[in-house]
Amino acid sequence: MNSPVYEPRKLKPGTLRVIPIGGLGEIGRNMTTYEIDGKILIVDCGVLFPEENQPGVDLILPDFTPIKDRLDDVVGVVLTHGHEDHIGAVPYLLRLRQDIPLIGSTLTLALVEAKLKEHRISPYTLTVHEGEKEQLGPFDLEFIAVNHSIPDALAVAIKTEAGVVLHTGDFKMDQLPLDDRITDLRAFARLGEAGVDLFLPDSTNADVPGFTAPERDIGPVLAAVIAKAPRRVIVASFSSHVHRVQQVLDAAHANGRRVAFMGRSMVRNMTIAAELGYLRVPEGVLIDGKKAADLPDNKIVYMSTGSQGEPMAVLARMANLEHQIEIGKGDTVILASSLIPGNENAVYRVINGLMKLGANVVHKGNAKVHVSGHASAGELLYVYNILRPKNVLPVHGEYRHLIANQELAILSGVPESHTFIGEDGTVIDLKDGHAEVVGQLDLGYVYVDGSTVGEITDADLKDRRILSEEGFVSIFVAVDVQTGRTIVGPEIQARGFAEDEKVFDDVKPMIIKALYQAAENGTRDTHSYSQVIRRTVGRWVNSTHRRRPMIVPVVIEA
Amino acid sequence: MNSPVYEPRKLKPGTLRVIPIGGLGEIGRNMTTYEIDGKILIVDCGVLFPEENQPGVDLILPDFTPIKDRLDDVVGVVLTHGHEDHIGAVPYLLRLRQDIPLIGSTLTLALVEAKLKEHRISPYTLTVHEGEKEQLGPFDLEFIAVNHSIPDALAVAIKTEAGVVLHTGDFKMDQLPLDDRITDLRAFARLGEAGVDLFLPDSTNADVPGFTAPERDIGPVLAAVIAKAPRRVIVASFSSHVHRVQQVLDAAHANGRRVAFMGRSMVRNMTIAAELGYLRVPEGVLIDGKKAADLPDNKIVYMSTGSQGEPMAVLARMANLEHQIEIGKGDTVILASSLIPGNENAVYRVINGLMKLGANVVHKGNAKVHVSGHASAGELLYVYNILRPKNVLPVHGEYRHLIANQELAILSGVPESHTFIGEDGTVIDLKDGHAEVVGQLDLGYVYVDGSTVGEITDADLKDRRILSEEGFVSIFVAVDVQTGRTIVGPEIQARGFAEDEKVFDDVKPMIIKALYQAAENGTRDTHSYSQVIRRTVGRWVNSTHRRRPMIVPVVIEA
């Protein structure tokens, strides 16, 4: 992060303190804390997925440092919707205090409970619906329907004696959504008339001009592709995108095909969504994946995960012929999904692989099979105009998205001085309609790596990047520290770099000689001998191979 | 690659054999060989840039195996244009035989000669112009002007007794290019009327519907952005894109600004282009980069490299404040370039960094500052209709591009059986208008890594990927092989994984015990003791950390 770190002043009674813990400067690990009069409300607790320069990392969590000594003051966690970047870190938070209440809609809580079950945590929950109000300590909460790429998403208005905050969560403004549940602009208007002191809007698509197309535009495209498909159809999308799956079910049904869910998360989420009534399954359309193979090829649609080219997901395994469904000529694969930046190579690898097997591949590059879940600039302007917030803190975006959202706020009439470009750990105090940045906490990335949380550091990742680009050379010697005489070794091992060990025959006598010379110059300790080896091997590798592998000397006293 | 490998039959006299050595199944390392009556003509010899799953690799070369024992039969290398993916591997080919003649246009040869100079190679060259013909052994060559994102590009018609081949190189059909040098459809028409037996067209944009927009559309956008810019302007683009740079020069000049070239390849290429008259530099507009700082901020445009987020290029260094030009509020940065798939995260990192420093960043996502250099589907149809080739081998593309180009050929009336989806190493024989696949060679990736060529293998890269995701643990012991008693060690080192060595205190006694037990079970050699250590440590790491680092045991006889 860039801003200088400084401690905020002590929080005065009656002032609301807002700290975005995650989600500013990144798309992911969304989490915001609200504190007043000694009590803390958390909104969302998500994960961030690692980029290619964070190899081996499974997940990245928000840095819980600001609350980890204050857990008993937390009155609850409001979860705006059930996406991983909003609920994925809940298990890690509840490991710290298991009885923190979780507040959210029916579907959101069902998804987080399924996730917590895998972590063997049984949470305290409070189900809320749009239009309802709840009081948690000093926080009066009002929940407002918003439309997004998962059903049952909620914005939350947070009313305290310090003022009114509107936290949208992710939203867009599809005016004809599949479930008729639109973003409740009447509620926004009512709040706006009463006065919104601080507004935290979704920035994901703030730099996209115009309006996000309606989800229902996709249905006819899916139906047309399925109608023309001569053999099997495989549709890949996100496993939480209930409305996308709904449209696949409907298009399959209209074409006399049955649908089999493939992939653990797809099966789990759609089972939940169907049980709770969010997914309306046409009578008899579903079929078990194993039984589907008995149907004629032109009577089946497989609904799978893996639209981002994830190597272990169903779609990539199909592309590599590592799945029981063997793709062949005449099969149709539809990637009804976005292409998240950074995943391009992986996705194109899967597309090329499927095409080589003979499949016809339909994706957002050649057909209208995806719309975004986030409000574009045009929609955000509607919201700014209907709310007329006093202060704005754009959230949920990389820096470029936050800036684009700030510009929209300013264009709509919010004074620039009332807009805030924050980052994770920015501390903003609100009282009597006045918002102010009062501190910047030093928050880091918390890496989940195997069974460890927070043990892998940025230094480890730097080592991993060096290892990946250059490999390593390890050198073992047992040395007589008094004379520098090599008693055992040098034994040299290398990986990712010139793995034929004969390469090192030239440098071994150089190491032995260098150790002797070091002793003559007074060296007597293993650490200094290690440095001598590091220098000797490093210079040799650089001059002979023009490479800089990691050099790992091990010197013990013989 | 996927297709089964099989040896082609012996080539008969009077038959032309075509082998795409690189560029099929990938965008890069384009190279094709043509052989008839014992003589070989090469068209292009480029490099491929590595993807994220090829860490540390500098470049990827075509696999020269099919010609490396036939170098004396090579009559020359035709270079269609001066892009790295067409000329970048020439130095590595000439290392094998330095006097292979290079044939190309004035600019193409100037760029390849500058590159060869860095490799201390002085080549034999033959400069050709559009409309000219040359005979090289059994090959009658005709060179035809094509329009691309670098000036002076040529297609080549290859006439032999076996038939006529048209090899386009990269091209598009801008009808109003900056240099008025259009793709010569009259020549294509003439060739088509006489009969083209085999056509090898550029597939890069075959899956893009419609027509590529004209390069000159960009000029007014650049001029408008520069006119409004309050302070400095930095434009980043490809260092070989003479026409893009021309438009920057013109737009700067029209706004009373001077231009400084930044970055070694930009300076080198634009110096060559200006000297040869491809870049028309308005009087007095250029200024040395060092003197530019003395100008008022609103009088300068920096023209730089780094539009793909390359970490060592000018733009990324500016974004990280590692460049003498310190970006600040009011500066404008224009990325007048494509966004090559796989580079998204790197480019967005640079954009976010520049914006954090206060810059206004203009890129193809928010302004029309880039057009492609390749013909879209609409343009390719014109070419198919004007040529009416007997046989088609789409080249220059990933599988999905080749398939899209094949579909266009079929739509335009080429029988499907006369279209060929090849891959690197596919062997096609042509005679009397009949083309046929007669073999599939087993060609690999040749990695340039530091000063080594072809030494790094796919196994090394697999090790690097494991190292990057999991790190490694190395274990040294000196053991009495008769008793299994550990005399020295275990010394354990780890990187990229739990670098605190105390973590390993638990496993050390387990190793010592396992070695004893192995000896009791009859183990007497160091290799078997190594296996014991690998198993012991592997199981322990997996059960305690749920990780699978690379485990590197070193056992020596004490």
C-alpha cells in the first residue's frame, strides 16, 4: 500500500468510525467495520483469490488485526450476499470467536452455513429480509433489496446517533430481473430524502460507460445455441449464479433436454437454491450425472463449473480428456461467464483444448452469453442522483475503479472534498454529516496456504518467485573451521536449473579453494564460510550461465 | 501437441513439401519451410514469448530439428516483416550457419541487422521490394505489398514446378493507411486468376467479425487527449509500430509539443525508421530524453515502451517511481496498444500505479487509441474471394484462430477436404494442385534461458512450477550405510515453505529413526536411504502442513 501509516485519534463517544479492512485496491476480500460507543459491526468477510505472482497461495484473507483484540465488542457480521469475496473468510473469523452472530438473507445464510459445515462450525444466525429492520447494540439496521448476479442480495442502511450510512454491497439495476426482485430505488429515495451521511457504493463497473444489459437477454441466446446443437451441450458458469443456471434449465427444458449438474460446488449450491425456492426446476428436467450418459446425446445438457479455466474443475478436465465425459465432434460447450482478468491464458487453453477434441465452443467473445452482475456508470449515476449522499467512499474495486466511481459522485454534485479514495485500513470518522480521514492502519495480506493461515509471508512468496524463475542450487560441505579444509562434499543439488549434476564439476574445486583462502584470511565460523560459498557459486553461475538461481549453502563443522 | 507422430514418406522429385515449424497452435515463433528437389526455402524465423506457466524462460524458439542436418540445402530465409515473432529467432538460426541469405524489405532487413549486430553476426542480405521477383534455386519468388502494424511488410508468392503458394505473412487491409501502401489486391487477383495451389493466410483475427478499423482513426483521438492534457504526456506503444509513433509525432507537433523517445528498443527502431524515411519527423519536434526535462511540462510528449506492463520497461518503472520521470498529478499516460492475453494483471497493476500517482490514464478500455494489425473475418473473406485458392493451410494462430480461418475458407467456397488444420511439424506435400498431409514431426519447445539455448527442458519447468507453488525442503545426512546410523545431520533447509527452521525439529528424530529401521531391513546404499528420507519428510509435511514441497535429500556415506 502507498499511503503513510498513522494511528487514528481515540474514538470519541457518539462518533462512528468506518474502516474498510479489505476490498479497496482489489476485487475481493470485502470487509468493513463500523464502530460506535465501543461496539463494532462488521459488513461482509470475504476472500481474495491470488494472482500469478502469489504462487501456491490458496486464498487471501482480510487482515483481522484491527478487531482481533476486540472480538467481544463485535455485535455481528452482516453478509450482503453469498459470493466468496463477501462470505469466504467467515470461517476464519469464527475460528477466533465462534459465537459472533451472522446476519443475512435466507440464501446468503444457507450458503455460508454449508461452507461453515465443512469447517465444522455451527454459527449463530439471524435471517433478515428486504424491508426489515434490526437493532444490534447502537446500530439500527435496515435491509434493502438489491439485484446482483446471485439472488437475495441486500444493501444495508446503518443508522447510529452519528448519522446514516448506506452500504450497497454488490448490486446492479436490472429493471427486468428473472425473479422480479429489483434494486429498491423507492427505499433509496426515502433514505436520500431523510439524508444519507455516508455512501459506500460498489465500484466494480464504475469505469464501464452506459448500462449493464439485462440477465434475461441471455436466455434466448442459450436456447438458440442448444436448439442447434447436434449432440451434447456442456454449459460452464459460476456455481452460485442461480439465474444463469435457471436460464440454462429453461432453455434445456424448452428443447426437450435434461440437465445434469457437474462439479461439487455446482451440485451443492443448486441443491440449496432449489430447496429454498430460488431455483425453479421444471418437472423432471434434472438427472443425475451418472445416469445422464444413458440418454441420447441430443437429450442432455451438462451444467458445470470451470468457466475460468481452473485446472481442477470439470471443464479443464474435459478439455484434457481427464473427465468421464469425453468431448468429441458435434459436442457444444458454452462458457456462460465473464473472463476474469488474469485468467485469459487458462481459459483460452481450455477453449483450444475443447476445439481440438471437435467441440463447438460458444463464449462471450463470440455470443451474448454473459452479462455482468455490477452496475455500470449509467446506473451508478441514477443511484447518486436519487440518494444525494453527503459523503462518498467508493468500495469494491481496484484503484482505477474507485477513482472512476469518485468521478461519477463528483459529476452528480457531491463536492470533491466529500469524496474519499481509501485503501484497506483507511480510518474514516463520521459525525453530524461530516466525514474525515483520521488514520491509516498498516494492514497486510493474510495468506491461506495448505493448513496454515498467515504463516506464509511476502518474503516466502518472493522466494517462490525466484525459485520459479531461476530454480536453486544447494551446496553442502562439512568443513574444518580452523583450516578451511573440506572434509565432506561439496555435495551439490539443483532443481529448475541445469539438473545434470556434472555441470557443477567445474565449480567444486573452486569452492574447496575458496574455503581454504577464507581460512587463511581468518574465517573461522560456518556462517562466514556459507557466505564464501554463496559468492563463489553465484559468480560462477552468473558468468557461465547468465542466471541467478537461489543459492543455498549448508556448512557444518566437521 | 495432440496428433500422432509419423514419418513422412520420402519426398519425390517435383513435389513441394511444406512444413510449418512454428506459429500453428500459438501466436509466435512463426517459421515455415518449403522444400523441393533437395533445396529448402525458409519463410520467417521468429520467437514466442513465454506464458506464466513457463517461468524464467526468456524466449521460445522454433524447433530447428527438421533442418539442422540440412543447413547446406537452405537457399535463404524470406522475412515477411520486422516483428519479433517473425525475425527474433534469426540469430539462433545463423549461429548454426552464418551465411544463410536473408531476403526482405528495406525496413525488415534493417531491423534484423540491428538485432544481429547485438549477436555480433553480419548477415548476407538481399533487399527486395514489392512487385519484384527473385529466383532462389528452384523457387521463383514474387514479393507483394501488404499492410500491417509495421511498415514495409511483404507477402511472398512461391512458384515451383509443383505449383504456386501464397504466404501472406501478417496483414490487414486498411484501405487508407498512413503510408498509402495498401495490401496489393491487384497482385492477389492476378495470382488468383493464374491459380493459387496453396494459400497460407494469417489467422490472428479470423474469429473477429467485421473489419479492422483504420489506423488513421487513432490520430484525432491522440490529438484531442494531448490538446487537453494540462502537463506532461507519456504515450506507450510497441517499439516497432512506426505508424502509431508517426501519429504521436504529428499530434504532438500540432499541439506545439516536442517528443522524446524513451526505452532502448524505441530509440533504436525509430532511429532506423527515420533514417530510412519510414518515419517522417516534423522539423524540430524530436528532443533528447535528458533535455526534455528542461521544457515546460505542457510542451513535452514522452514516447515509451512498456505498454504490456513489462516490469523492466519504462512505463512500469514510472508506475513504481523507479524512473527519473516522476509521474504526478496532471500527467497524462496513453497506452496506445493492444492488451495481449495473459498480460492483463501486469497492465492493470501499471495503470493502478500510475493513477495512484495522480496520472490520467487513457487506454483502449476507455478511448479509441488502438487498432489491430491483423485482418478481421470480413477482410479475410475479400481475400478468399479474390484468390479462390485450391488449398488452404491457415497459419499464425492458436487452434481457435486456425479453425475460424478454416471456416471462412469453407464459407467462401473452398471444399473442406482442401483445407488443413495443421500444427507445428505437420508435413504437407503439394503437386499438381493436390495438397496432402503426409506426416507429423515431433517438434518441441526450445527455451532460451540466460545464455543457454535448449538446455532447459519441460521437466525443469515442471520443477520450477512445483518450486513456485510449494517451495522445497532439502535434507542432508551423512550416514553409516552398514548400520543406518546418522553421523552428520540431518541438516534441513527450506525456502518458499516454512522458512523458520525450528519447524523441522520434530521431523529430525523421525529421519534418524527411519534410517536405522531401513538398515535393519537390509538397506545398504545411499540411494535407498534417500528414498527413505523423501518418504519420511513427505508424509510428515503433508500431514502437518497439508503441503507438498519438493523434497531434496542428500545422503552421503560417512
